[in-house]
Amino acid sequence: MKFVSVDAWPSEARVDYRPELEAGNVLFFPTTPFVFSEESQSFLRGLDFAGGAIHKNIAYRPASDRVTGTEANDSQAERLRGIMRDYSRVVVAFASRLLPEYAAHWKLDYASFRPLEEEGRDLPLNKRNDLIHTDAFPSRPTNGDLILRIFTNVHPSKTRNWVVTDPFLVLAEKYARAAGLDEIAAASASAGGKLWNQSARLLKTMGLPVVPRSGYDRFMLRFHEYLKRNTDFQEHCAKYRFNFPPGSTWLTFTDVVPHSVLSGQHALEQTFIIAHRSLATPENAPISVLERLCGKLLVERNRQQQRVA
Ligand SMILES: [Fe+2]
């Protein structure tokens, strides 16, 4: 894998960065390629978490223009919402220029602010960021689409320090079976599995808090945890380290690129769900890799078409 540095943006000639990203590389902008004011950055860095009105995980939902992770209902909360909205908008505008083929079909997910120092956090294993993992969202199944995340380091002096390893394609060949791919594929192809999924979708349309998950999404959640629990993998896998400097921006498919964050504080992030059909090399996508490995469909094809419609 590579860290691909983009030193001149916008560039004269259009470059299609999709193959680089889909192969499991990280696209790195030493200078953040959009405007996000120093005033907004210092407001975020100065947020006061004492008292519990503002939580340590701040998420902005662009579709509803809402911030979660704050119970404050005052001018500070309103300003926070405005800043997260601005960040989300400038990132989306930048990404639309950088990756127009994705923009034509993507689904805008949440933006977040990560205010805490990552080093030394006391978290349960499944939430630890310092263990190498691929991302999967328990509450938002992708049905085979990909998770693209754009990060910005807004700390005034500290780097954000990542370790990544070989892409999903390599890890899946080694570990997908041990992580339970064949059992999950068989269960989701069974009559009982299909019936459960249909029922879950029906319950969801009735407003019940049920998350209908394809076999693909069940596997990706399992794989996230499998990698974190596999101490041999954590110790011995190939490691590529990169320290993202203050003021830099980077993007990668976090379900294709296994990653961990060792240290760093004050990062912003915007997530996009990228439609499988807009990929330049769909054969590299985790869904394609896994279906080749197990010889079964992990997402019902009619669901996949609805998903990207
Ligand atoms: Fe992650």
C-alpha cells in the first residue's frame, strides 16, 4: 500500500484517483485543499466537555442538519452546529470535484469531530482505535457499498499517527474463512436467513428499531472484531506508519484499508457511502472479494440495486 501525496490542488489535468483509493491506498493532501477557518478550528479545540452537556463524540448528520453528542441548547450548541455544517459542506464540495464519478451516486453519511487524545484511551476492545481494523457500522449497513472517509487534522501542533496494513483483498484471503465467512454466507442464503431479513425490513418500515443486515454486513462486523481480537495478526502483520501533520487532509476507504490510530487529537472527518457501481475496479471491493471466496451471494441483488438507486 502507498500514501499518495497530492501536492498541487486543483491540478491542471484531471486525475482519476479512484483506482488508487480502491487498491487500498491513502490519498494525502499536505495542505488542506479547502477553506476551514482558523476561528472555527480554535472554537472546536476550545470546547468544554466538563459538565456533560457536550459529549466526547460529536456527530453531524447532514441530511437533518443536526448535531448529536450535545445536550446543550444554547448559542454554543448553535455555533457548533454551524461549524460542523460548514465543514461538511466544504468537504463535500471538494470531494465532488476530486471524485465526480463517486459523487454522482454517493450517499452522504455523518461528519464527526474527534476531540480526545487517542493515546492511552481506556476503551472496550471493540471500540479501541489503536488496534488495526476495517470499519463497519452496526447501525448503517452498506449492502456492499464502500465507506470513504475524509479526515482533517486541526490540532495546532500534533501529528495524527496512523498504522495501516495490506488491503482487504490480502487479509480476506488469509483470514475470512477463519472469521466465519462460510457460515455467514450459508446462513444468509438459507430460507430461514432470507425470511429473517424480510421480517427485519418489514419491522423497520413499521418504525421499529431493527437493523436489517445482509450477509455482507454481518461478515464485515464480524471481521472488524476478529481482527481486533487476533493478537498474532496485530503483532505480526506488515505495518506502514504515517504521521499526518497539523493542517493536512487525507482520505481512504476505511473498510478496504485496515487502519489504527495510535495518537493524535482534534480531527474532523466526513464519511461518504460510495456505490459499488461507481467504482473503477469493482472486483477489488470487499463484497466482490468475499463473494468470490465463498462462492455465494452475500447481498440479494435486488437489494443492491435499490441501495444505489
Ligand atoms: Fe476505523
